[in-house]
Amino acid sequence: MADGSRRRAFIGSFTAAGGPGVVTADVDADSGALTVLSSVNVVPDPAYLALSSDGETLYAVSETAAGAVAAYRVSGDKPEPAGPPVPVGGSGPTHLSLFAKHVLTANYVSGSVSAVPVRPDGTLARSASGVLQHAGGGPHTPRQHGPHAHQVQPDPSGRWAVSVDLGTDSVRVCTLTDGTPALHRETALRPGSGPRHLAFHPDGSYAYVVNELSPSVTVCRWEAVEGVLTPLTETPVLPGAPVRDAYPSGIVTSPDGRFVWTATRGEDVLSVLAVEGEDLHLVTTVPCGGHWPRALTASGGFLYVANERSGDVTWFAADPRTGIPRREGAIRVAAASCVVIG
């Protein structure tokens, strides 16, 4: 951003459910508090967002049947569209990230990963440069009748892109070849687990995969040189059987690598897991401060939760010793779906 002393949050939402589009909020560095500055409704259902490394451009998926990605200039307090939305060649994009001068999108409905080139000025090319179609399924019907890519992101080394597929119970390690995502290796996880998102340990040696269809986290060893992901252990994120339907969503790691936090919808809790070598230990759970926590973000010693069905974003101070979050406040954002802080 032009003003390096300021920190802002960008909040995505489902416009089809009454969300305001993309919301910009000021972030108080001391308290973690959010103050809404503006909102802009340009593309339908900007459900997930990603910020450029210089903080000047924001990218949003349009989680619709047609599937698109849009770019915004965010030097001011209100995002300004930077060109028209670009079709991604996949349906229901639910996540995106920046990798090798491209925006990658994970397309849930079509079960694919798309690449859209990013021009030097941060704007997007007119169309996707390539699409990698996933294949396969899993034992949990109807959620696993086919592939459902749910997340795609670079690994810490920047050499690989990893995509998490809920439908095929697997994680794919990919490269980008002539603008097209190319499969390097596919790693199978436990059948029926339904992997949704992953977060890397700060030192890049492990990846933690949160499973949506069985409330757990799979710990994997990550070898960046060869691009190899190896499952090791699996730990529940809830103490005992779920009281209601429980669908984990977000996962983040603490900057010091001592804790992993997850959010679980239905149970509406945040889970604190302590890192113990190749294992995780469930410390406790705390209420998420709303209903249906769709996404979880960590920044500046605080956790931010987008509670989709209660229509709010809550923030928590994370105890650096115990990892246990303490609720500090909330703002109203209808149909909130993600929070990105820059």
C-alpha cells in the first residue's frame, strides 16, 4: 500500500445471500479492532480474496456457475475495479492465490485449477492461460461423486502450487508450464476425509490439512526440493463426537509454529492444537463468536473469523503462551466469507 503505516482488512461476502460485496476495514494494530471504511459490489459472490505482494491490487473470485476472477486497485479506502472480470474456465471458484505471475483459482464445482496471467501493472489478462482438470472421487456420497478443488496456494519455497481436493481425498502438487497448471504428484489422504484447506508450518517442513467430512487435521511432511507431501498422523479437532453436523473450514498456523488453529461450522468453534513434532494435540475449543465460521485468518497476534450465517466478522487475541483465543470484538458484514489483511 502507498501508506505503509496503515493496515487494512478486505472482507469477501456472498452477494446472493445479501452480502455487500468486498468490504474494506481499518485495522487497529494494538487492539486488532476493525472499522468499516467502504464496500463495493462489482462482481457477484466475491467469496475469496487475495492481495498482491505490494498491497496495491486485490483479486477476488466470483463464486458463480460461470466462474470469474476480478482485480481491484486498493490504494484508497474504496476498492476500484482494475478491468473487467475474467472467466477462469471453471465453475464455482472458491479460492485463489498468486503464483509465478499468475492468479490461480480452485474451481470447486468443476473440480479444476485455472491460471490467469497477471500483467506487470497488476491487471489481469483477458482469459485463463490454462486449466488443470482433476479426476477421481471418494466414498462419501453425494459430496465426493467427483473432484472438488477447494484451495490452491504456493508452498513456502515458491517452487510449487498445491491444490486441495475435497472430492478426491487428495492433494496435488503442481508446477506452471507455459501458463498451464501441470500435475507433478498427487498425494492420497484417508478415503472419506474430505480435505478442504491446508496451512504450512512456518519453517516449511510440514503441512496441516483440515478435513471437512471428518473433523480432523492430517499432518504431512513437506519436502520442497522434490515436491513430495507425505501423510503422517491425523488428529480430531473436536473433543468427542460432534453434537451437531460439524464441517471444519479454515486453518492457520501461529508465526512461531507452536499452534494450529481451525474453525468448524455447525459446532461454531475454534480449535487450538499444539504442535508436538509430527503430531498435534487438541488443547481446547472456544466459541467462534458467531454462526457458520467459513474462514479463519491470523495477523498481528489476532485471529479473524468470517461468520457467514450470522453475518459478522469477529476477532480474537491469541494468547502467545497457550494459543487460546480470547474474543475482543466484532463488526457486521452480511454473508461474510473471508478476511484478508494487508
